[in-house]
Amino acid sequence: MHQNRSRLTDASILPICAPRTVAMKSSVWFRRVVLLVLLIIAGQRGLAEETPFIALETSDQGRAFSAVGRIDLAGRGFCTGTLIEPGLVLTAAHCLYDQETGEKISLAGLSFAPAFRNGRAAAFRHIRRASVHKNYERDAEDPVRRVSHDLALLELSQPIHQNGIVPMSVGRHSGEFDEVALVSYAHDRADVPSLEQSCRVLASEGSAQVLSCDVDFGSSGAPVIALEDGALRIVSVVSAKARYQGQKVALAAQVLDQIAVLREGFTANASAIRLPQVRSGVSTASQTGAGAKFLRP
């Protein structure tokens, strides 16, 4: 991945990445993209399309991305999440809400499996607590407000210290990079993590971004990754997908300036839910959530 020294905030830079017929300021272009089609992506079946993803089918192939895993949502589907500390997982806030009622899903039914592959994972943890960004607005009519703070931290029932599972740190804003990468699960690749090596940052407004990544149902919460000082860092989190003039784009929330707010959520609410006994090692194929329903933000 090539690091860009500029921040891609000048409108004059955007036409290079945007469709040729578009010549407008960043904020206007961003809003037009997300207003056309805004689909929040939690695990749901759909029509498979060709994608630029590389399946990380072996532990060796996925070693650098061992922190990325599947979050199973109490039979309602699944999202993608990333271990950022031995006991903390970063994902999208909308993954924690039921699509029909708008109520939060009981944490007792949630679990995280890093490096989940073909029904097995290096570890399996229940969720002890969750902190949703205090400014997250799942019902906001403005899609920019809806995406900008679509972030949550999950505290695991026990930290993960297994060999080969290395947490991934948060880096700078993704607008500082020409290209970023994405590792995720999705409805048609639910059992193996996949890598998209080259996405471009097309536009941004506040903490919300438009990326050229190809995402689909189940990719919610996936890490957008950049190479910073020789190490892979999370620069934003996938929130939704959209289309603009036939071009697939992903919508993501930048994370650097928002992690502190998420941590404060744990301090403000110190209570914890009692959960079943922790199990380590193998998670079964029955936990894949293959028949998942669509979850709204």
C-alpha cells in the first residue's frame, strides 16, 4: 500500500478518483453517493457477485490478519470485528441492534472468534460488555451522521492470549493514504476471511468516508487497514455499502479520534452482564449464522 503525504481533503483532488462526470466539492459528492443507495451490511444472504477478494484459506495466509474475526449475533447473523487489545474488539455499532425492533441485541447471545476459518477458530469468547459511540444515530435521516459514529467496542469475557493471535492497533485517519486494504467476512464467504488489497479513499466528510472497497452483507465492522511505519493499522471501520453510477463503494467511519469516546462508555456504565462459561479453541460450523437476517443500523 502506498502512503499519501496529503490528506485528500481538497476538492481539487477528488475528481481524480470520482466518476468523470462528477466535478463537485467533497461534501456534496459524498452526500449524493450515500443518498442514492444506503445499505447497512450485516450478514444476509444475497446474489453473489465477482469480487476482488483473496480468500485467506490457511493460517499462514491469514497470519498478518489474525486479529480479524467473526462476531456471531445470537442467531441473527454475523458481523466482522477486530481485536485491538487482548480483551477488546472493534466493530460497527449497528451490529448490536435488532433490525425489526431497533432494540439492542442481548450480549448473552454474542460471541467473537478471531481468525475464524471453516468452523474453527484459535479462540472463542462471549461478550461481557459493549460500548456504543455516544454520538451514534442509527435513525438519523442524514447518512453522514448515520455513518460517522457507527462504532462500538466489545469487551470479551476473557482476554485472548493465544499464540498467533496478535491485536491490531489503530492508526491515522485513512484520508492520509492513497490506498487502503480490507479484511472481512460476508454472506457468500462466511467461513473464510478475505482480503481486498487495494481500495482508494474517494471522499470524506467529518468522520465518514467513501471508499472504493467491494463490501457486502456481513462485512459490517470490518477493519480498513493501512501500512504505517511498517505495521498494519486500522484506520476506519466499514459501516455500509452504496452504489454510484454503477460503481460499488463502501462507507466507513474513521476511528482514531473516536476510540477514547468508546472507552469512556465503559467507565460511564461499569455494570456487566453474566455470561455462559468461556470456551476456547474450536467453534462449530453451526455458529456460522448462514441464514442470517438483514440488520439495519
